[in-house]
Amino acid sequence: MRTAGRNLSPNQVLGLVCAGVFFASLDQTVVVTALPAMMLDLEISISRIDEAAWVITGYLLGFTAAVPLSGRAGDIYGHRRVYQVGLLVIAMASIVVAMSSGLGWIVGARVAQAMGGGALVASAIALASNRASASRRALVLGVVGASAEIGSVLGPLYGGAIIELANWRWVFWLNIPQSAFLLVGLAMVREAPRPSIRLDLGGGLLLGAVLALTTFALTQREIFRAASIGPYLILGLGIGLFVALVVVERRVRDPLFNSALFITRPFLAAFSIQLLVGAGLIVALVTVPLMSDTVLGQTPFGGAMRLMRFTGAMPFGAVAGGYLTRYAGPKLPTMVGLVLAAVGFVLMSQWDTSIRDPALSVHLAVGGFGFGLLISPILVAAVNAGGGAYRGTAAALVTVARMLGMTLGLAALSGWGIGYFELLTTDLRLPIPGIELPMGTEALTAAQYQQGVTDASLAVFSRFFIFGAVVSVAALAPALWLGRHDPEAM
């Protein structure tokens, strides 16, 4: 797409886009280290951890619900404008969080922050893609993806450093100058006039409700344990609204998303791969630090540093994936990335209490690099399928696919994993003075009991990693639909 009156070069626009995506990714993960300090300051006891967790869950729901409508709004009104609106929303919501004295205000403002972040990310991908020539698009999207991953990696450390020097409220106050800097830069970016198309606001709100309900249902671990009917009812309501959305969209003159996208093989492949990739990625993000903090005897900081060996390899993979996609098309780097991710998971599934470097770091780096390789080819396949009219929409939908995959994977791990652990530890009996064991039950020493718990934990974590390998391999099937290399489409 050609632009009129643009004062910034494509590389300068790319720099602004990467800075925005970096700060948005910081905002997503910074709360991991800020939440304990927030709970202490607001006098929220550990017994209310389920309420405090809404600071994170609310962000997930808001981000997922806002992305599709924001992507389509950018296609209609201009991605620069939507990007700017996202920055303003983030800034205003950050002020509310920083000044809040109650949990309710914080959760509500975090949802608003997430909606601003969703608008920013969807528009950033399309904005960078629009400014790139066909031959550079894959590399540009790889750089954008690398910026996002670096922000996610540094978020917890960034939050910890600010809290150490000041307090948790400054984590959010600092969003104000960041947003102001980006707003000034974006004011020098011009876009061509847009066609006269109406935004399907009703469809966007309906799709947002579908995604919010589905995401909320999948965050309930009971859905994989059949412990409550509640999550199934919520999920059923989400599916019902989705059916209504399909019916409504057929009658709209300018629909929220082009139905042709979902009959296009490259887009369907990108969407399916991203869904499975999200489910696999969450395995590593959750299991590596959890395993390190428990059976491997690391401190929380040590567990975080081990995870950084995985996430730190992802930006390098993202840039490499951009280069490889540019010259070989999206299929090859996608398949290589999936194979490396699966190999990394298989290697991690063999871990026991004796795992040490350099093997540990190599296993993590292999998996992280593999996931990084996937970023550019998936985005390229999606935005090329969307074309100029639906480029932001396509980018938004594959972003949502990754979020839904992560939510589904996390719910599966928490629901199935707890049940499996309980099954493995059913026969373990720790002798307690004054408590008689049933006839024929052999009492264990404390050391034997601890070893039994450790063995059960290792078995559960190994299954988690195998699950990650399985979904990575499963994603190879839709990867075959990505098609051959087409230099004109890159």
C-alpha cells in the first residue's frame, strides 16, 4: 500500500513499531513480579490469591477480545490511528492502576490496558507489513516478533528492578512517557486515504464476547476434570454466540472478517499451527520454572533464569526465521521450527534431578530457537492471505489463535496434571504419630515418602513435555498447506 505525505522512512516506522510492541510485551509480563508487591501494599492476603489472579486473567481476556475488532478497525480507519488509540488507552489505564487503592479498580484498568495492547499489537503487525516491500516483509515481521519476545523475556526483570528501586506503582507510571514518545513519532507517519467502508461494530462486539467467554471457560481447570458444569455452560454459551455471529455476518454489507480467509489454505494453516504452537509454548513457559523451583531445588530467581535460556533463544530464532522465510518461503522454516521444538521437548522430558549444564541450556535453547523460527512464517502466511483489505484482521486472528492455544494448553495441564499426580501418589503414606494406618498398609520413612513425591513429580513434568512434543509434531500436518515459495508474495 502506498502512503501519502509520509515523513518517516520504512526503517524508522519499523523502529517505532518494534518499540511499541516491545513496551506492550513488557506490560504483559511485568505484572508477574509486580503482583506480590501489589498484594502486600493493598493488604490482600494469600487466601484471596484467586481474586488477585484476575489482574492477570483479566488482561488475558481483554487482550483476546479486543484484538480482532482492532485489527479490522485498522484496515478501515488506518493502522496508525488505531495504534495511537491503543497507546492512549494504555496510558490512561496505567494512570488508573498507579492511583488505585482497591483490587477492583486495578482489575478493571488492566482489562482496559489489555484492550489498548491488543489494538497496538494488531496494528503494529499490519503497519510494519504495509511499509515493507514484498521481498522484505518476512524479515520485517521476524524483527517485530523478536521485539515482542525480548519484551516478554525482560518484563519480569524490568518489573523487579523498578520495585527494588521505587515501588510497584512506578511500573505503570513509566508507561506514560513511553506512550508519549511513541505518539510523537507516529504523528509523522501518514497513511493513504481509506475506502468508504463501515466498521462492523456489532460483529466485533459479538466476536469479542465469544472469545472472552471461550477464554474464560478454558481458564477453568475443572473443564478437564468434569468437576463442575459451570465451565461447560460458559463454553456452550460462547459456541452459541459464535453460531449467531456466523449468521449475522452473512447479512452484513462490510463483514468483520472475510469468509474467504477461512477457505484459504495458507491462512487456515497459519491459524491451525498458531493454535497448536500456543498450546505447546505454554508448556515450556509454565513447566520449566515450576520444575526448577520444586524437584530441581532452584530458587524462584534460578527458575526464571533457566526459563530465560528458552525465551532468550526465541528472538534469535525469529530473526533467522525472517531471513529463511524471505528466501525459502514459509513452509520450510515452519517445519524446521516445529521439529526443533519437538526435539527440545523430548530432550526435556528426559530430565531428572541430575540434569546440569551444558545439557540443560542446550535443550532449552533448541526448543526456544525452534519456537522463534515459527514467528515470521506464520505471520507472513496470514497477512499475505488477508491482502491489503484484511491484512490487520488476518494478523489479529492468528494472534488470537496463539492466545487461545495457550489458554487451552494451560487448562489441560492444570486439570489433567493434578489428577495424574494424585493418581501416582495415592499409595504413598507418610507416618504421622498417633495416626493408625489401615491393616496391610506399609508405613514409609520421611525420606522414602519424599522420594516417592519427587518421582511422581518428575513423571508428571515428563508427561507435560511429551504433550508439548506431541502438539508440535501435530502442527506439521497443517504446515504442509503453507504452499511453495512465492517470491512475489513475500
